[in-house]
Amino acid sequence: MRIIPTPIDIVNIFRPAEATATIVKEVIILKSKLIWLQLRIKSEEVKAIAKKYHIPFIQDHCLMVEYAKLVQ
């Protein structure tokens, strides 16, 4: 992930909860504007990492469903 040359708005994670902290630790370097764990994915460790680095964090929600609510 370190070779992505453009800014990252959302890191949308579809991995099992136990894999999310490793992913987020890599993403911190990219200065993402938001970390999003998809529906049924929860991680208190990732929540703490996001808080430490002042990155907004959402878990256990589907991005597509939430977007659809906004554009109705």
C-alpha cells in the first residue's frame, strides 16, 4: 500500500476483524481521511488506532447502504 501515489479518501475494509489492525497500521502512513469497516466487521483495536491518529472511523456499516440513504 505504500506505493499509492495519490491521496486516499476512504480505506474501506472487507476483511475479517482479526486482519483489520494490520491493514490499518499500514494505512496510517497514507494519511487516509476515513477508515471504514464493513457490515459485521468490528475491531476495538482499530477504533483505538483511528482515535490515536485522529482519523474518523466507522465500523459495522455498509458503505453502499449508507450512501443510498444520503442520496434518496
